[in-house]
Amino acid sequence: MVAMAKLTKTIDHKSDMAVFTVDGDLDHSDEMLDFIESHDNEKQVTRNLFDFRNASWSSIPVDEFKVAIQRARKFSGKGIKTAFVLPSDADYGMGRMLSALSEVSRYVSTIRVFRTIEAATEWLFSQEN
């Protein structure tokens, strides 16, 4: 039996922010996207933070990131910012690839990758896109 990652979502509507916390290793992008889609009926926020400090996604095959960008397009929108906190070198590299893929595929939301929660939060609340 393969252990799945544990994902939780916390929304703060006052700060217009959702925090997705991931614990454990993700083996497939579907795991995270299925979780996000299960919360699809909730009011969308413009700031999204994915906290991978206790997780990894470096096992996800590279091709799945291309599919994930297409599948997540319905959550994309002008003015929406998404930050991934990925402290390990392998995860950070995969995150940079995801960010680049989002730009070349004309994904509307802005995706950025950070190594710390503080840097990610600072960017999410900044005027920088």
C-alpha cells in the first residue's frame, strides 16, 4: 500500500488568502489537483500559498507538470498569485520548471517559487506580479 500525502487547506477571507499545507510525498500531480478540485465550490481567493516544507514532489514525472498546468487552468485568473514554498533543491528545481511552463503555456495566474514562507508571503502581499 502506497502512503498518500496529507493535504489541508485553510482560507482567510480577510486577507484573501488560501494556504495549502502538504505533508508527505506526492507521487502524482493528480493527488494535489484532486484535492484542490474537491474544494472548487469555495469562494476563490487571489493569494494561494502551497507549503511543501514537510513534503516533496520531486517524484512526480516531469510530463505530469505539463498536464497539471492544463488541468489547473480553470483555477487561473488575472490578479491571482500562487506561491510554492519548496525548501529542498530538487523540489525547488521542479517548482521553477512549473513556473516556466506556466509562462510559456500562457497560464493567466502568476506562479512563483520560494524557499521560505516569509519570502512567499511577502511576495503574495506585494504589488509585484
